[in-house]
Amino acid sequence: MTSAAAQIGGVRKSTGRGEVICSGSFRLEPSQVVASTIRGKGFTVQYVSAGLYTVTILKPGRYMISAQATLQIGSAVNVDLVAQIGTINMTTGVVQIQTKTGATNTAPPTADDANRVNFEFVMSTSRLTQ
């Protein structure tokens, strides 16, 4: 793992129903995460390998309700690249985000200010039942 972690401190947003939201974005780079490109609070982002990043939620809820990740591609290159949520560990607050072409983890084609991963995690502080 490359030590390209970038931390933004802050608080999580609570919906008032025992739910906690952590959302943000970071610029896609071929081999690192640049701290100044992270938007949002309450998490860190680390580059692991080509197309694999971890987001560590600083104050995670106990249960993940929903985890979404999308790509914003601004480069002129036509790219077949998608964001996918990988493993989620609520004990450590670590969520994997993978950028993929087909089934292969893939780095972005170029470093471009407009190439970003946007994400939102909705968590609960207690087990939800129907």
C-alpha cells in the first residue's frame, strides 16, 4: 500500500433518525491520491494499487445501509471505466472503491482535474428492522 493517504477532519452529517451520511469525492490519479483534491469531511482516502482506493470513515456507524460510488470523467478520451464498491468493514470503517474496465481494476487514463470519484455512504448507529 502506498502511503498516499490524505485526511480531511470533520463531522458526519446526521439525519436525526440514527442515520449518518459520509459523502465526498477525490480526483483520480494514475498512482496516488492528492490531498488537495479531496472534497468532504470525516474520512481519509488512500491509493492502494491501480484502480483500487480505500476510504476510511473516521467515525463510522455500526451498519452500512447504502454505499454508492460514481465516476466523473472529464477528459476528452472516451473511457469505459466504472466505479464499484468493494469490501466494506464497518469495524474499521474501511470501504474499498474500485475503478474497473470489465472485470479488471484499471487506473484512469490521465491525471485530469475533472476525473473524480464521487461517493456517498449511508450508515446506521443501530440495526434496522422492517
